[in-house]
Amino acid sequence: MKRRDFIKNTSLTGLGFAVGNALVNSNEDIAKTHKAQNHNAASNSYGLPLVVATWHVKNATAKAMEILQAGGNALDAVEQGCRIEEADAKGQTVGKGGLPDRDGNVTLDASIMDKDGNCGSVVYLQNITHAVSVARKVMEDTPHVMLAGEGAKQFAISKGFEPENLLTEASKNAWQKWKVKAQYQPIINIENHDTIGMLAIDKNGDISGACTTSGLAYKMGGRVGDSPIIGSGLFIDNEIGGCVATGLGEEVVKTVGSFLVVELMRQGKTPQQACEEAIRRIVTKPNSNYKNFQVGYVAVNKKGETGYYSIHQYFSVTKYQDGVNVQIQSDYFNKA
Ligand code: ASP
């Protein structure tokens, strides 16, 4: 089942901010997952190279692993992996076919970060499918970190990206249906979301990450989420590890979530402990209405240990490690 189908089926409340992925793991998958975390005492690592990503994106993790297994680096792996989801017009959360804002405009946010701490991002990018690759060009070919809107689009065109209409018939129809009944209030916790955030460690033990999204469906025009904000939707420190986020970007930005997770790992926490602490910072805020939204973190440390945690409901993570490409359900805060 696709992410969106699950979203429709799992409204948390009447106005619930529904998230997740319905593909439940088989016991076999779970067993394989545990196997994939087996420690290699000789190298003090956990099955490298590895790829781990938000949501059910097995084709994307497979592409990234293909690059890593051929000796490619983690940066190429995360870019190429994310491009698989961006090109999939059936996926309504990323790239082509992404659900539009409330005015019917598809606007993309993306970021990328490499082992040397270089990073690039694009915000409010229109008409260009591969936002993650534009982010990489920003990183490599400009003195800047972030380009927005029309400037980002013109830059992309100057680099040879072809402008195209990203609003598919299916997404247009969904938006038109939404418009009929929407009594839009400028709050974002009733909207749908999904993002691909991907982390990879290559055979040299170097880490890179990327994140790409069409953001919250039916968001206000001009809204930007956490995904292109370095330190919020994505952060890499090659000495320590990396983290990517999905969910209600506003809550991630307010706690600088991915940077927080990496810093917690620097202080000695495992990826799992660090993700749990970062979620705790959100849910323990005064008057947090966390039961009405979702945030999920995926983290990896230098050894190849992984962690994932979310709020109120699980989210799906895809991990490719030790020859196994598997979907996992995260644990979550408030689990009964
Ligand atoms: N984090 C993204 C945003 O707030 C949404 C998502 O994860 O789908 O734009």
C-alpha cells in the first residue's frame, strides 16, 4: 500500500494529522533487520555500506545501494536514491506528482550534505523534478548554501535542468476535491505529509545525506518546511553520524531536530537514544499538541548503527544493510 492510502485510513482524530505506512513487516523481515544490525567485532562496525531512509522507498534504497556496492560514494548514492522517488509521478509527496499548495502550485524543498560538511539546498522550487540534484549543484557550483523560488529555478535551468509541469492529473484532482470541502485555517497540523530523507555510509565509512519533498499538501503559498533547512531536516557530521527528519516541519525547525540528534550522538547516545531524546524535546514543550501531528527521525552513527523514532504513531523506515533491503516500523512516543 502506498503512503497516501495509509494516510487516508489512519486519521488520528476528526481533524487528525495522519501519517504512516501500512505495509506491516513480516516476522521474517523483522528477523532480517535484527540480523542486519549484527556487530562486526573485527571492524567495530555494523554492516557497511548501508543506506537508510524515511518511509517505504525500497526502489530508492536499492538504487543507492547499487551505487555503493559498485564502489561509489555516499553522496552519489543519496542523490541517485532520492531521484528515484522524485521521478515517480505516482508518489504524491516528492518531486513530480507532488501534491500542490492550497493555490494549486507544486513547490519543492530539498537539501544535500556531504562528508566534508558541504551542503546545498533549494526552497520553493517550481517546475523542476530533481530538486535534490539542484541542491547538489548549489553546493558544488555556487558560493551559497540555499537558493529559493525563481532564483533557484533559473539557476537550475542554467545548469541544464528541463522545466516541466509537475502537477499531474491525479494530484490536480486531489487538490480540486480538497478545495471543495476545505475550510482552510492557517494551521498545518491537519495536512498530509511525507518526505524522502536518506542517509548512506559508503565503503570508506564516509557519510552523506539528502532530503527532498513537496512539503505539506495544501500548505499556504510560500510555506517552507524543515527539509531544506540544514540542521533541521538534515544534518551530517562525518565524525559522528547523520540524521534526517520527516513530519511536521515546523516542529522540527523549532527544535533544530537533525542537528540535535547528531549532537546527542556526539555526547555518547546511540542513534536510537538520540532520536528518542529529540522527540522528547518536542512532546514535553509547554502546551505541546503532539497528539495531532507527527515527526519522525532516522539516524545513523559512524559505526553503522541506526535509530528511528516518531510521535504517537509509527512511521516506516527502509534500510538496506548486509544485503537485505527491508521495511521497518519505527517505535514511537506514547506507545501503549
Ligand atoms: N517535513 C516535511 C515538511 O514539513 C513534510 C514531510 O515530511 O512530508 O515540509
